[in-house]
Amino acid sequence: MPFFSAITTAADCKARAGILQTDHGCIETPIFMPVGTQGAVKAIEHRELDELGVQIILGNTYHLYLRPGNDVLSSFGGLHQFNSWNKPLLTDSGGYQVFSLKDLRKITEKGVEFRSHLDGSKHIFTPENVIETQRIIGSDIMMPLDECTPYPATYDYAKKSADMTVRWAKRNKEAFDNSSPRYGHTQFLFGIGQGSTYPDLRRACMNNLVEMNFDGYSIGGLAVGESAENMYEMTDISTDCIPQNKPRYLMGVGTPENILNAIELGVDMFDCVMPTRNARNATLFTSRGKINLRNAKYKFSNDIVDPEVITYTSSFTLGYLRHLFIAQEILALQLATIHNIGFYLWLVKTARQKILDGSFRQWSKNLQQDMSKRL
Amino acid sequence: MPFFSAITTAADCKARAGILQTDHGCIETPIFMPVGTQGAVKAIEHRELDELGVQIILGNTYHLYLRPGNDVLSSFGGLHQFNSWNKPLLTDSGGYQVFSLKDLRKITEKGVEFRSHLDGSKHIFTPENVIETQRIIGSDIMMPLDECTPYPATYDYAKKSADMTVRWAKRNKEAFDNSSPRYGHTQFLFGIGQGSTYPDLRRACMNNLVEMNFDGYSIGGLAVGESAENMYEMTDISTDCIPQNKPRYLMGVGTPENILNAIELGVDMFDCVMPTRNARNATLFTSRGKINLRNAKYKFSNDIVDPEVITYTSSFTLGYLRHLFIAQEILALQLATIHNIGFYLWLVKTARQKILDGSFRQWSKNLQQDMSKRL
């Protein structure tokens, strides 16, 4: 069985339904992957993720490398053993987090030197050692070290940056090919395309990566401040470059609308902190738009969050959920997180069904209209 | 069926196993009641409380009265409807919280005037209106307004205070007898004994309450700074005054050791913030003593918290739980809370079994020895 198989591609757009096969289980695409930065998705239990249909979660290499650290992860036999999550795991390379440290990091051809945001200690990430760390983490799907080009970037900077990302990709791939999984299960490596908002740079970068034959391809450096139009254009260009038989992952995206539009453009995988972070800020996503639970209009509301998306949170009224937020109860964060992750999973699961039955595009259009109603 | 039946009393001590019958279900005593101050137990879901064998939770009238407020509670049809907890609920009268406001309250014969800790607004609690509020809350078991005598208190102050508590108890009882449940289910009212650490005051106060024939009796004003010896002595005196056919509730107590010793003295019901609050501070109760998860010695630990007490938290190692606390993950609070409430419920459930099979005292002694080992 191949790592990825595209089962159906829509007739009227690039949307597709597929399956990713890993040693920790199958993943039906399009899929949303909740972010579990430090080996845990914030404010939700693993068994609740299971219950919501979550098939894969993310871990952040930068955070895990600093805490609990490679010594602890190695001693436990990897992240799956450490955090008792026995489904697929994807890790980023740590690059994105390091690049966002701004004053604490220095980029060279070798890699990126940085100081820990926790204790100021000095470290370096290279294309080689991020592979080693991800071998220790034991994630099913690994990311290479790339430079997430900041936005806006001049053409010149974006080109230099994308070129370095390509050179690093080669070193990442070599380090990957010259090393083995530590815990007996197969690990896959993606390439990450950059190129800012310049079509020719995006194309060149992705084509270079495709030549190296990665297991899948990520579209990086988007959702960093550019317009939605720009984001969709770059996504469209990127998915055109990626072979049909390889999975496509749009990193860090996004709103429900972004996800629907990117699915239409042929993206298979998504991650974003939005559902979990917004949940903790009392904002719930629904099939009729967003709800801000702090709004006084919900004080006496007997309604549930979203009749389309039934989760444990549906056992409670908006009035009670609002009270929990106003009273600063931790349970508020738990219930809001359950709903929002439930909503994102409902979104991609329904999208998949609609792709399979040929009605994706119309459904997506209608849903986006419904979602724009409430704020 | 009577509200309370004592099934078995130990031969070698006053410990007893009983059943409380309410319209929201039976409660097997001795029982521990997790504290759900604002209509939610902190950092744990209702379904998780169920799973751990929780049979009744507390609500705090002071907090609920201020937020969400009687208007919201009344509009929803009471706290059970509002928070979707369909098992028994017990509410305090709000007195304890108000008395702890120190500079913000004034006690008169009429009741206690206070300012909200939330917005400084002025309110008064009287023996009559706390009954009314608890009718609106719809708790299965209600508490009367009493003065929780501060510790230490002079004999003179303690006597005056206990005398007022008795006069208030009479007014509480009248207000209760002259009002009806709002939501169709039966509500019960307890009396609360005071008297500080003075045996004759304790006896006089409780005997006066017993004459008024409450549905059950609480032992108040303990665990407020007095010695454990004092607390046990006052508990012993109090349970001697309370008729065998009435439930006995030791308010706000306590450590696992306190609970075992008070069960031996004939107490049936307990509540305390200790398991939930300590959980949020990384302290876990176990059958071998307390664990502080911040301790570096757990960094690489593959052990589970307590092989005697299996909960969802047992799916994880001490090493991972420690990591979650160090990394400040909300999941740390969730998993620690599940374990600690699980431990307290295991404690009272096992105590009940041991009372039924006649081995309570010896078991309690052994367990207390085991629990004193680790710190």
C-alpha cells in the first residue's frame, strides 16, 4: 500500500479525497490536524480527540527539543510512548518557531543559531540535526528545516531565501536517507515550498523539491500577513507543481473559509492553532458563523452551539457556556476546545463526503455563505 | 423510603455505611462531595465526575447568587437545568463565604450585609432569603445561614455566636417550612452546629438544632485553624448529639487522613476543595502519600500515579504528567484533577466496603500508615 492514494478528484475543481497510510493508522484526507505544540493539544484530552474523529496531531520540534528535551523523549522511546498518543503524529522542523524569535536567532548557510525563549541558552538547528531530533521524537511525518520567508519580502530576498530552502532541503533529504527510524515504525519526510508571493519563485522552489522526490509537499510561508487572494494564488500554483500521487499540506492555515477554498485548490492537509486558541478566547466556530460567548445576548440562551456539529459540548446551553467564561472556569476552555476541534473535524469530514459524492463545490459555497452571516 | 438510612454501623467504632435518597438519585455514604463553587467543578467535566463515581456535588450559594444570579438560574429552572448536572446537588447557605469577606461585611441579628467581591455592590443574606435563593437554585440538600465562628474565639464570643446561629436556624427552618420546591423535586434542609472548640457549646448548639428536627446535621466551624485533635473531639461530641437516623456532614474537611478519622467518628458526608485545588498545584494524593509532580525525580519516571486508583490519568506516566505541569499545559490540571477526585472517591467507596465487611478500623489504620510514607 502506498503512503498516499488519491481516491477521488472533483470534476469541477482540484478538490480530492485520499488516504494516508502510516504505521500508526490511516488518515482520511482532506484532514485537519490539531496543534499539540508541547506533546498535548491545549485543554483537551487524547480520548476526546479520538471521540471527535481526530486522526493525526502535530507536535512542534522546537518546543519538544527544549522541553521535555531529547534525553527524556529518547528515554521514553519517542513522543508516542511519552504522551500515550497512539495515532499518527506530524512534527514541524522547529524552523518556523526559531525564525519567529527575531532578536534571538542568526541564520547562516549552516543553519540557524538561536537562544531558548525559556532560559536564553544557545542552540543551533541545521537541516541535519532537525532530522535527528525528529528521529528521536519518532513522528510519523517529519518536516525539513526551511526558512519561512517573512512577509512582505522583496523579490531579491524571497529568491535568496527560497534558494537556501532548496539547498537545505537537499541536506534534509540526505540526512533522512542516511538515517533510520529508532522505534520500528516508518517515518516520512515532506519538502516545504517557499517563494513568498512571487509566482515564479513558488514554481521554481516547488519544482526543485519535487525533483528530490519527497514523500509529500508542504506549502510554507503563507498565512503570514499576505492577502487571502495572494494565499490562494500561491496555493493554486503550488498544488499544480506537486504530483497527483503526493499529499499536499498547507501549513498553518486557517479559518474555515480558508480551508474550504484550499481544499478546492487541491490541498489535503491542514493545521492551525485557530480552533484551540479561539476556543480559549471564548470564540466558537459554527456552521452559521462565529459566536463570541462573552456577548450578553447569550446570558439566557437555551440554544446549543451548533445543531450541525454534535459533540459533548452540545450537552450544554450557550447560557451555561457563557457563564463558565464569565466566571473564568477552566471547564469553559475545555468545552469550547471540544466544540471548535469538533467543528474543524466536521468541516473536513463533510468536505470529504461531498468530494466523494460530487457536490463539494456547491456545498462549500453555500456553507461559506451561511458562515458569513453571524459575527 | 426515608431520606437517610444507616445500613451498618461498625462494631468497634462509630463508622457507618448508609444511603441518602433524593429525587436526583441515591447517595451511598460515607461520601465525598467535590466542590463546584460556580456550578462547575474546576477543570473536570460532568461526565468525568460520573465516571469516577461522584454521586453528589456542591454549589456555593454566595457565588451562584452573584453569578450567574437568581434571574438566570430561575429562568433556566434551577441549577440542575442550567449546568446539566442531573445527579444530587448540595448548596451551602453562602454564609461561610460572606463571613470570610472580613472588611466587606457587617453582621446584625437580621442577617449579614456584604459587598460583592466582584463589583462592590451591596447585598444582605438573611436566614429567610438564603432559603429563597436555594429554592431558586433547586439544590437537593440546602444549608441554613449560620455564623461560622472564627478561630480562635473567646468562650464569650463563641457562645454569643452559637446562640445567634440557633436563633437563625429557627428562622431558616420556618422559611423552609413555609416555602415549597419550585421544580417538583424534594429539597432537604440541614442544621449547622457551631460552638468553636468548646465542648459544652458544641453540645448545646447541636442539641438545640436536633430539637428543631432538621433533615440532617452539619458540623460547621471546623478545619478553620484548630488542631486536628480539637477537630476530632468536636466531631465526636457532635455525632454523639445527632440522632442515628440523620445524616452527618463535616463541612470543609479535609485531608484523606481527616476523612478516615471522621468516618470513624460517625460522619457520613464530606466536602473539600483540597483534591481539586491541590491538583492544580501539581500535588497528587495516593495510597502511598502525596506526590509533588514538580519534583525533578519524576522527569524520567515510567510509573503511573497510583496502582490502587485506576482512572483515565493512569493512561499516563508521572514523567509525562510532570512535563505537562512544567510546560504549563491545561491538560496537566485536567489529568491531576481527575486523579485526585478519583482518589477521594476511591477512599470513601473503599471505606464503605470496609465498614460493610467489618474491617474498616484496621484498614484505615494501615492506609494512614502507608499514606504517611511519602512526601
